[in-house]
Amino acid sequence: MSRYAECYVCDDCGAEFDLQSLENLCRLCGGLLEVRYDLDAVADPHALISSGRGMWRWGQLLPLPAEASIVTLGEGDSPLLEMPTLSSEVGVRQLFVKNDSLMPTGSFKDRGYSLAVSFAKHLGLDSAFTYSSGNAGASFAAYCARSGIDATVFVEDVANEAKRALISLHGANVYQLKYQSSKEIFDAVTGLSSAGQYSFVNFINPIRHEAMKVCAYEICESLDWKAPDVVVHPVGTGGGLWGTWKGFCELRVLGLIDKLPRMIGVQPKVCAPLVEAFVSGKSSTTATGDASQTMAQSIAGDDMIQGGKRPLRAIRESNGTAVAVSEDSIARAMTDLGAAAVGVEPSAAVSYAALTEGIRDGWLSADDRAVAVVTGVALKQPSVLVDVTPSIKGLVAARTSEMLKVLNEGVES
Ligand SMILES: *Cc1c(COP(=O)(O)O)cnc(C)c1O
Ligand SMILES: [Zn+2]
């Protein structure tokens, strides 16, 4: 075990469980489990970080036993790009994009599955399931393929053909779910855990989001151990935002940074249960909106697992906020990011979309240093990519003279 990981602790009743076992929800009360660490025992935090590349440089802060084999495809160490043009667009001192879409399966899900699959494999699991709007399924399938675990993925109906095909490409069994509301899915997968099926669904699985801490570690390391003022993250289940927040908090306990960022969670306006709960001061979400009306497939849901309690808590603890963005604003963010050389899917573009409204709405200020985490590549939704971008300029014969004409004169009409 990472020497510092101690046990699972239940959010609700405080019960503790041995980390040498595969646990989902608390066996006593059904609450969410969290991995607890003894960070006071760390003598030199800089000595925790190994050399090399990728997420596993931070293995000492992850709950995988030291003797376990790591299931890796090269995840982590994604670029933190400074975006000078976009920062003046937004009106902040500095803006960075943390490009977490540049992972082995094209989304930020890979850190979580590298860790969770390694962990489960070590404890002897040989078949497993998750449910997904697409990206989680592809990532899960890839890491299961790598480790020889038989994978089954239940996909939501928002998952497009390409995403479904990617899951199959990695050899998983794929089923499309029939349901009316997100809550039916949450109830069903919770039922599967109670029936003894180990689940890889965010939060029900207490290991996946631990790997998202590394996003925060990498950001702070790149900024010479200064936390940004604001971190903006798309929110589906909130596992990414929660894990990243946990990472920042750990760095502060370790003395590597001295202040914490405000966490901003973003959802599409047409289905924004987190935003609605945040704005009305509630500690958990209720069903709202219509998930079929957004192009942001990877974060489309009319409700959240376990009422979104953890992401709501992270946002409030950090003095952050929850922001809903329109479909127009998502499309514009996608093309603006694209023009600035970062090609992402709509669900990833929401972080930048939110930032463009931050000054106007008062949660962002001109001397802020902001990080927009982007989570999935543009090719994940080919039809949206085509819809939001200009069509080609025209046809030209493959002859020097014709091509020269186009280059010199611009478009033929
Ligand atoms: C899964 C996913 C999200 C949402 O992540 P959560 O951890 O469920 O909040 C956001 N963007 C993309 C591209 C995703 O694949
Ligand atoms: Zn409990």
C-alpha cells in the first residue's frame, strides 16, 4: 500500500474499512466511502514525487499497494497551456488550459481507470461493469483489455455511434440502457452493488476519483507550487471536480501550496441539477431539465449520483460557484478553443464557455489566474464537430495555376 493510505471512511457514519478489500458503498449505512491518508507522516513532500512521466509519478499518494502491478497506457502529465489571446478575451491576468483530453482514450477518464482497474486487478477481480455516456466506457474497456478483465459497459442513450464503437473496439460487451430519467440508472447500479457486483461507477467506486487528485498536483507543479485562483471543471457526476479539489487540499496539508483555488463547476443550462441546487442553497440535487437537449453528451443528466453532495460540498468549501452555460455559448467556446489550437468536445468546452461570462457574473476578477480543465477531444463527437465549424471554402482543381489563384486571391465564388 502507499504507505500513507490508511483505510476507507464512510462520509455518513464514519465507519472505517480495510483497504485490502473491494468495497463500493458503506456496508453499514450505504454512504459513500473515501480513502483516508496519514499525510502528517510525510517527512519530505518533494521526495514523494518520482521522476519519469505520467500519473504514476505520484503513486505514493494513491491507494495502490506497492507490490501491485500498475495497469497503465501512459495517462497523465497532460499539457498546461498558457492561452494569452483567450485570457484577454476573458479579461483575466492569466488563463491556462489543462488539456486533460490528451490521454490514451481521448478523455480525462483514463487517470481514474488506470488506478481503479489496477486496484481491482490486484485484489483478484476478473470481470466488471460500469455505465457510461461514452468516454468512461471506452476508457474502462481499454484498461480492462490491458489487464485481462472481462468488461461490460451499459451506455446511456446519449452516447453516439462513435463512442459506442470505441468501447467495442477495446473488446467490451456493450449494452444500450433503456430508461426515462438518470435516477433510474443510479438506483439500478446501486442495486447491482448491493447484489455483490463490484461497480466502477464514480463515487460508488471509491478509488477512481482518487486519481483525479493528480490533475491538481500537475497544475501546481507546473506553476512552481502556486495554486491558481480559479479552477473551472465540467461536471457530470462531479468525480473529476471532487478529485481535483481533494488534490489541492492535500497539497496544502503537505505544505506544497499555501492557498486553495475557488472551484467552479459547469453544466449545460438545459440540464443543470448541480447549479440549481447550489443557487438555491440545497445540499443535494433534485431531478431537473432534459438531458436530450444538450450537445454536451458527457455531462448530460437530469440528476446526479448521490444527489451531487460531494461536488456541492467542494464548490462551497472552496468559495467557488456553479455555472450553467447555453448551447450557443458551448458551440462558441468550442470554436474559440479550436481557433486557439485546442480541439475539444462540447462537454470539455463548457469550462471555457463559463469563463467568458465570469467577469460579467461577478465570480471572476481581472487579476485572477484561471485554469480551465478540458476533458475530451473534439473527435469524440464527429457530427457536432462538423455542425459547429464553417464548411470548406470551395473546390479547386489540383493544378498549380488554380491553386495559386486561390492562395493569391482567396475564395472563388
Ligand atoms: C465524464 C466526462 C465529464 C464529467 O466528469 P465527471 O467526473 O463525471 O463529473 C466531463 N467531460 C468529459 C469529456 C467526460 O468524458
Ligand atoms: Zn456508513
